[in-house]
Amino acid sequence: MVEMKSYCEAGVSMQQVWVEGGLTLCFYFTLVPSVLLTLSFLFGTFLCICYSRYGTAMEPKFIPRSRLYQVQVGLSVLLVLQALGWMVFRIARSGELPGYVVVYGCLSMLGWIWAVALLRLERRRVLVRDRTRGHSTVLLLYWAVAFAAENLAFVSWMSPQWWWTLETSDQQVMNQLTDGSSWKTLATTVCIYGLLKFLQGGGAGASGFVSNMRSFLWIRVQQYTNRVVQVRLFAHLHSLSLRWHLGRRTGDVLRSIDRGTSSINSLLSYIVFSIFPTIADIVIAIVYFISNFNAWFGLIVFVCMALYLTLTIVITEWRTKYRRDMNTQDNNAKSKAVDSLLNFETVKYYNAESYEVGHFENAILKYQVSEWKTNASLALLNQTQNLIIGLGLLTGSLLCAYFVTEGKFQVGDYVLFGTYIIQLYTPLNWFGTYYRMIQNSFIDMESMFKLFTEEEEVKDDVNAGNLDYRQGHIEFENVFFSYMQGKEILKDVSFTVLPGQTVALVGQSGSGKSTIIRLLFRFYNVQGGCVKIDGQDISKVKQASLRAHIGVVPQDTVLFNDSIRHNIRYGRVTASDQEVEEAAIAADIHDKIITFPEGYETQVGERGLKLSGGEKQRVAIARTILKAPQIILLDEATSALDTQTERNIQASLAKVCANRTTIVVAHRLSTVIGADVILVLRDGQIVERGRHEELLAKGGLYSDMWLKQQQAQDSDSASDTETKDRKSEKLQPQTSTAGHKGH
């Protein structure tokens, strides 16, 4: 029969909070469930009202499936059963059921049941805002308070009222071996001591059960952190403008990303698993030495800790500048190496291998100077820490040995002090390393976070919509643009490209032809006027929707270090192999590809360097053909091709550009004879416009350019003919001369 005598146990009052070195069970198990239940019902009810008024129910098919959600519900149910099980355990053990046990069981079950209800509510209803993967503040606060409440029990570690009060330490083992305790008592103590050592680890660097479990659980946290940081940074870098990418140092950026992501993992690991436990060790050690030994030992530990931490922080802050400079020199060295390797052809052309090696060696020497300062200051820090630890250990050991000789302490007490102080100094000794590594992590992350702060020059407007493509009518209205302040590239440029028309842009280098292409593709925003497609200002539409309708064949083609098939398929990643090959045929490169030993699987090398200039450009043309855009931009697309291949591709491009709005930037005027309109640019302004025949008849700038190119072509043809004649003369037999001499 269950007997309930009083709310608290016999001899215990709710007014007594701290008894025998710990919290009373009656007080603790009344306070915790009361706070949790009040928190969950108070804030949880408010949350339910918000969801019912402002939230909408999700359709079952849109509710995400999650194992983590099932684990959360399962753990909450287990905690409900745990509260019920504790009441049953108290009844079975003593037949008595104090009132606080009933209160704890009932309130805890209600609190966790309410938490499960909130969890289900969040999963099935959504507020009128973007849905997040996380939980509401109410649930997070409830779980945080519950976790803190469970850990609050450990302040009663030395109280005999709590179940864990067991004398299991080196001290008790030594004393029981010397005071003649029974085998059963000694065996129990040794077994419990062995269990605790198993959980802690066997020493000599061996990790215990708890440490191994911690490392196992940390794997997913580390992977998630790595993935999120790298993916977000990668996406941010791709969102930056062409201006930033043209000025970036690739080696510097990659080095910053590598160091930054690894530093984030180190920072989280050090703070969670090293700094907090070490600080807790120090506090516990001071309290323990004061309560179990005397105040002198607590004072010794406190003074050593204070000196150690103070000097560690001061010296580490002082040597931060050396670490920062070392990172800068390291970035410079890696950037020089990457830049030199990417331009290895130029190095070979000018026989500059020794110069590049010397340049790289100088960068390494500068790095090593900073590295020496960093390591030398580290050695100074370690020696200072070692001195403080040694003095503290010596002082404490002498005092403990004195008390043993006076009979105030036993030998086990001295062993306990030596063991505990060494175990305390070991993490403390690492504390300096942890703090230094945290400081280094912050420094290493500076460059990466600086990349995050780079502003996007070309952004979509908040209310930007998709481009409503209808016919492909392009308008440039009084466009002004400059790459740098004070030097305008385009000055009041206005022209119209009708649907299906081909407009050619010609002019001297630097006149602004390629800039017009970049502005239409919105690599940059115009600084005056506007660019419209089908009457829509392209600065008011989403970049992705704009670029989906535009295909570009650039002047300088750069390929991925992958197969030819992959590079062509990049125009439309969902294309089949047959479509890829059809695009290659249209670009007049299919026959060349099949002559390679590996065919379409041939690797093109870094930036496509294994292919010739003409082959790279034909791959780019095939890629654009595969994309099948409505607007085509050709930026000197055939500049790297020979005459015969150029004619073949011009025919292919004519088929592709048929009925499509096309803008062509050309250097060879012969390639744009058939354009509907030719715009002649000089110094960022359109000086002439019309068809080929009209511009020739005007006798202006276009006519002069045409005559010069024709003269140059005739000169090259004459030179080629003369060279062939000379070769023919050398190959003819000298029969007439030989006959004359013989005659």
C-alpha cells in the first residue's frame, strides 16, 4: 500500500534549500517542473494563438519527412515515461510517495506532453512568412531551460542525498588499501573507479567512451558547418560582378576559403569541447580543494589559474600581429605560385623560369620571416605557462607534504592532490593552446569573412520579375557607361535592333563594342539611359530570366578542365549525347573530335589549353547552339579561325541566327557584309550606321576601314603567291643548265 506522509521527506522542509553540500531533493524537484510547465504553458499558449490566427495548415504532401523530428518526439515521450517511472520506482523501493515526487511526475509529464503538442503544431501549420528549418523561440527556450535544469543537479555532487554520491577516487582506493577495508568494499570501489576511467579514457592520449561518442556526434555538426559556409561563400562569389572577378587573385581567394572553413570547425570544437570544460574544471577544482583540504590549496589553484590565464591572453594578443602578417605573406606566396603556373606558356616564351623561381623564393623567405616571429613568440608563451604551472605544483606539493608529516592529511590525500592537480594542469596547459588556436582561427577567418562583405554590384531589384520575352526587340536609349570614374567608354549610345535582325558592331579596339555586349547581358549596370528588351528595362527584371534568353560566344573562350562532351553540354545540361553531337556538327567540330583517341571524352586540360584557339572557339559556338537562345551575341566569334573554317562556321551561324535577334561584334568586316544594320563606333559613340553598301557609298570611317582591310588582304595574298612561286622554283630540276654545260 502506498503511503503519503508529507510533501517532503521526514526531517526535510521546503524552507531548506541547501543541506549537506547540495540542493534538497524536495526543493529541486519542485522548482524544476514548476518552471518548465509555467514556461511551456505561458509562452506555448501564446504561440498556439499566433498559429491559429495568422498561420495556415499545410497540405500533408508538403510536410517534410524528417528522422530528426521522429527522434525529437521519441525523446520527449521517453522523458514523459521517465517521470512516470520515477514515481513507480519510489513506490517499489520504499512504499512511500512524498508529495514532491507526485508534483514532479505530474508537472513533468504535462510539460513534455505540451512540448510534443507544440512540436506537432509547428510541423503542420506555417505562419505567413518564409518557412524555416528551425524551431520557434518558445520550444528552443523550453529545451534550453530543461537542459540547464538537468545540469543544475550537478552542483549537488558532494551531497549524500543524491544517488551518485560514491567515494570513487584515487584517494579512496589508496586509503581503503591501507586501512584494512573488506574485499567486497575494496572490489566495489575499484570496479566503479575502473568504470569511470573507461568513460574518461585510460590516459596517455587514449580517448574514453564519452570522448569517442562526442567525436562521433560532432562529425555531422562539422560536415554541416563546412557545407553551409563553403556553399554560401561559393554562391556569393558567383553573385559578384565581373569587375570584381577581373581583379581577383585566384590563389589568394582559394587559400582564404580553405583556411576560413577549417578555422570555423576548429573554433567551434575548441569553444564547446575545450574552453568551457576547462573553465568548469578550474571552478570545480577551487571549490573542491577549499572544501576537502583547506583554503590555502584553493588560493594556490586560484592564483595559478589567474596568472596563467592573464599572461596567456596578454601574450597571445601581443603576438596576433605576427600571425596576421604570416597569413598575408602566405597568401602572397600562394598567389604568385598559382599565377605563375596559369601563365606557364608566357614563362616559357620569355625563358623566365629562373626569374619566376626566384620571385617565388623571395615570397617564401618573407613568409618564413613572419613565421619565425610567430613561432618564437609562441615559444615565449609556452615557457611562461610552464613556469607558472611548475611553481603552482611545487608550492601545492610542499604544503600537502607538510600537512602529511603533521598528521593532518593521509598519504592518499597527497596522492589525490598530485593526481588531481596534474589532471587539472593538463587541460589548463592546453588552454593556452586552445586560446591561441581560437585567436588564430579568428585571424584566419578574417580573409574569408572579408569575401562575404564584398558587395554585389549587379543586384536584382526587390520586386524584380521575370523577363516577358515576346519578339526580341532590343533598344539602347542614351546609354552612358564607364569602367572607372573620369573615363567614359560609352557616350549617349542609342540604337534599336528589330526582332530577327542582325546588327553588327564594328570599330577600332577600345571603341566600346564588347562593352555593349556586356551591358546587354547585364554584367554591369548602365550609368545613364537604359537598355530594353521588348519594352522592358533589363535592370528591372531578374538576371537569371534575362540570361536564359541570351546566348554568347565570347572572344576569349575558356573551357572547364573536363571532357569535350561536358563543355558542349554546359550550354544545356539536360541535353542528350545525340543533341551534343548535333551541336558539334553544326559548329563544324564533330569530325575533328572523332579523330581524337577518346573522342568526346577527351580532356581539354586547364582552361582548355590542350585544344587550339580555333577548336576552343568552335566548342563555345557548339555550346551556344545547344542552348538555342532567342537572342545571340557574337563577340568576334570567328577571330581565331582560319578562312575555310570561318566560312563553314559562318554558314552554320547563319542557320542558327535565322529568325533570331543577333548582335555581332566583328573585327573582320568581310564577316558582316550581310548584316541588316552595321553600327560604326569610335570613342564610345556611334558615328555611322547603315548597310554595307550604304556605308561604302558614304566614304566615311567604315569605307576607310574596308579599304585598309582589303589592301592588307591583297598584300597577304600576294605574299603567299610569291612564297609559293619560290618554293616551286626550288623544286624544279636544273635540266637546261646541265644540258648546256654538257654541250
